[in-house]
Amino acid sequence: MKRVLPLIMLGVLASCSGETQKVHTVDELLADEPLLAKVLGECRNNPGERGSTPNCQNAESADGKLRLERMRQSLGG
């Protein structure tokens, strides 16, 4: 019994320690430019820790697509 309680406590602490964050798709970020700006700002502010996360990768992809679209529009395409 003395060994069971510490194992249960360890399990509870381990399950609470991970902070999960919703992963936004490229399409969601393209549709919501303020959200895209927020995610890009967080990623570019701390690229070492957040640069390889799915949200940062999707935000960079969405930003690239928006830039290409704006270039096409400015060139009359």
C-alpha cells in the first residue's frame, strides 16, 4: 500500500504537467490573419524553443502563401 500511493501521485502529476495547445491548420491561419500574426510573433520571438512546433511550421507556411498571393495581386495576376 505504501508503494501504491506514490505511484498514483506520480501519475497525477505527470498528467497535469503537459500544457497542450491547439494546432491550427494552414487554412485556419489563412482565414484568420490576426491569429496568424499572433502565432508568427510568438514563434519568431522564441525560434529555438517554438520554431519546430506544428503551429509555427503551419504559420510560416500560411505566411508564405499570403505573401505569394499579395505579390500576384500587385503584379496584376
